[in-house]
Amino acid sequence: MNNIDHLIKLANRIGDFFEALPDREEGLAGIANHIQKFWEPRMRIAMLDFLEQQPDGQASTIALSDIALLAITRNKEQLTPKTRTAP
């Protein structure tokens, strides 16, 4: 399994947890907040770079769940490490 596959699995597990919340907006915010707090900057950069190349969140054998994809793309600015310079 390559690194992005592992990150997708992690993001989907987070998404599964927060998708159970009755308020979808709260769930989307919870996913983004969790990733921001607990993922190292290089993990967030790897996911954001992957989504630049694959906006549908589909890797070769795995894909981001709908809720995880939406949470990450909607909160891209929040998830971008502050030390990263714009391309």
C-alpha cells in the first residue's frame, strides 16, 4: 500500500465517524478539524497535492468517501499548513 492509499483510508475512517452526526455541516467541520489537529503537515500536504492531481479523490484501488472528499476540498485553506508557500 502506498502512502496516499493509507491517508485515504485514514480520512475515510474519520469520515465514517463524523458522518454519523445528525448535522451534516457539523460532521464536515469535524472531519476538517480532526485532520488539521491530528495530521502532520506533510500528511495534509500529501492529501492536498493528491487532490490537485485527482479532484475526484480516486486513487488506483481506493477512493475518498463522499463526505471526506467534500470536507477536505471545502476546507482546503484551513488544512494547508501555514508554513507552506503558495505554488
